[in-house]
Amino acid sequence: MDASSRSRADTSKQSDQGAPPSPWKPTQPLFQGDPNADVILQSMDEFEFRVQKNILVIVSPLFRDMFSVGGPSERVPTEETTQIPELRAVPMLEETGDVVEKLLQLCYPGPLEPPTWSGATDVYPVLAAAIKYQVEGVVGVLRKALVSRKFLEEEPLRVFAMACRARLQEEARTAAQQTLRISDIGMSQEIDEFQFISGRTFYRLLKYRSECRTAAPTVVANGESMAWDTRRDWVWIACKASNGACAAKHRTSIESIHYHCGVSGWWNNYCSQAVSALDASPRGESVTAAAILTPALSEALKCTYCSSKALQHLQEFSGLLAQEVDKKTREIADTYDFCA
Ligand SMILES: [Zn+2]
């Protein structure tokens, strides 16, 4: 009986005793039958992986030290290991078979496919194992995977909690910024990962979000702080219409403080809408939304001068504004220690 079939037998035995059977099965034949293997890694759920010690030694100083002193456990040769006398067993007491296999896929050079992730919760245990076993190269890959665009968009709170749990400050800040997608954390669904972060970390997240709500609108509401906007050929400045939609110039407006000249009313209205949107949701995407752009553009089309360029210019301006908003909330995140 080979190692994998023994694992399956053990799993079914567990099932007989009432424990739920593991639905996972090994997917990489190499780790089940590598003829050049000289080490067996044993997962906590009793799957076994035949691997080459030299590869582990290269990627992990912890494995290197472990093998240099003879390893944590020397297996007494049994029926199936007598064929390969030097085979040594290394128990991995906190990692499931799924995690061990994914870790190995990332450690091994060559034609192995990298693992796929169905969610951020898939990434975390492999990342934790890579950190524990000091597989630095893999840690770097998994840190990036944890804050992949998909996971940040779909489950920013979960990513935040996991980054804090792994004490990854950079990723925690990235995820904290993405939690701004959620309007009210108190009204969102409780997630299991909250059990792994401290009350202080959660408090700091709430404080960060509150600070962003205060700061984001000032990126556009306070004319004196709009140094990021250096263009002076915007159509809302150039328009000299004395009647129609642009006749009402706002020389006392906050925007005029920045431009030192009058601006078209429709653009001023866009800024007011942007401030309100940022007040509710301090994210760049808030100011590029069609719901914010369309009312201002409808007004602009009534002006013969503005109508030809209003769409292009407002899209460009709102894009710049969005960048500045996200830059601002990132700068604020960088002042927080979420992993304390
Ligand atoms: Zn105009």
C-alpha cells in the first residue's frame, strides 16, 4: 500500500468514527511517487508527500537547519519505506495536506502549475506555513496573492484581518484602504477572521476610516489644497460665455480660490457633488461615477463653448481627482500601525 492510499484508508477510518472525511485529495502526482524523493512530509491530516531534501534545503533555512541536525523525527523503516532506506519523515503538525501540497508547488522549480486560489482564505494558511518554514521567496509570492485585486475587491475586511494576523503591515494598510468600499462595517457581515485580530486593531481600522471620511472631501472642497491640479486649459476656465448655462460664474467659490478666476457653474456643481460623494464614500471611484458626472455634463451641453470638450475634460479631471483621493487615503493608512 503506497503512502497516498494509506492516507485515504486513514481518512475513511476517521469517517467510521464520526469525524467528517476530508474532501481534499492530492492533485500533484509528483509528490506521491517521486522516485528521487528522500524525505516524506506528513500533513496533520495524514497525507504524505515525497519530496527531495535538496530542494527544501535551498528554499528554506529552517529545513536546512533541520536536516543538518538529523531532523525532528526519524521514521522507523516500515513495510513501504524499506525500499528507500534513506527516506525520512517530517511531520507538519499544523498544516493540512492541501496546504503542504500548495506550498510544495510554489517551492519546486520546473513545470509544476502554481496553485490556484478560490479565495483569500485559501492563501492564508499557505502563507502562514511559508512564514513558519522561512520560505522567503514563497512568502513574497503569497503576500502579493493575498492582496490581489480580486480579493481586495471582494473581501477587503477578510484580507485586512488575515494581513494583521500574519503581522504584514504593508498588506494590512493596503487592505484597510480597500475597506473604504464598505460603507458601514458595523452593518456588514461578521467574518470568522475577526477572532484573530485584537480590539485595538479593530479600533484603529475604524479610526482610520473616520479620518479618511474627513480628509477625502478636502482634496476638492478646499481650493487652496488643489495643488495637484496644474492645468489651466480646462474648458470650465476657458469658457467666456456671458449667457446660457455658463453665465453664472462662481467668483467666490472654493474652486475660484484655486484658479483665481471664474469657473463655469456646471463644473462647480460637479465639485459639490464630488464633495458629497466623498463624504459618503472616501474613494476615488466615487468621483468618477456616472451618477456624479452626468448631471454636470447635461448642464455643460447647454453651453455652445463647453459642449465640445466638457466630456473629455471632466473625465480627465475626475480621473486626476480620483487618483488624489486614493493617494490621500493611502497616505493616511501609512501613518497607522494596524498590526500592533
Ligand atoms: Zn461654457
